[in-house]
Amino acid sequence: MPLTESAKKAWRQSKRRRKQNQLAKNKIKKLEKTIESLLAQKRVAEAKNLLPQISQALDKAAKIGVIKKNKASRKISRASHLVKRSEEKQA
């Protein structure tokens, strides 16, 4: 346990930041899994509708420092590529 006042404050801040970071990461994971499951069920239109949401969540996480900018960009790219490939298979 922290002893000094500044250490106590840092600990409180750390707990608060960890909670926010975990919320952002869990939201991203949930959206990724949702897109994958929709594509597995051949529901491409619904997966395509989720792309803006996952893009927004990833950009926001990168903005606040939960993940790095390039990782967000890579995940957005891969998700859109998956959806596009699934659309082409259906057509």
C-alpha cells in the first residue's frame, strides 16, 4: 500500500485509468468477435454496418493512448478487408 499522499493519489489515478483502459479494450474485443461471428453466419450486411462502430472505438482508443495509432489502423484495415472478402464470396 502507498504511504505518502502523492503515492496514494497516483494509485487512485492508476486504478481509474486501468478501468477506462479495460473498458475500451473490452469494447474493441467484443466488436471484433461480433463481426467475426456475423461473417461466419454469412450475415455480411450486418457485419458491414458494424464497421463504423469498430473504427470509431479503435480511433478513440488510439486517441486516449489505450492502443497505438498504427495498431488501430491495422485492425480497422483487417476488419474491412474481412468484410469486403466476404461480400465478394457472396456475390
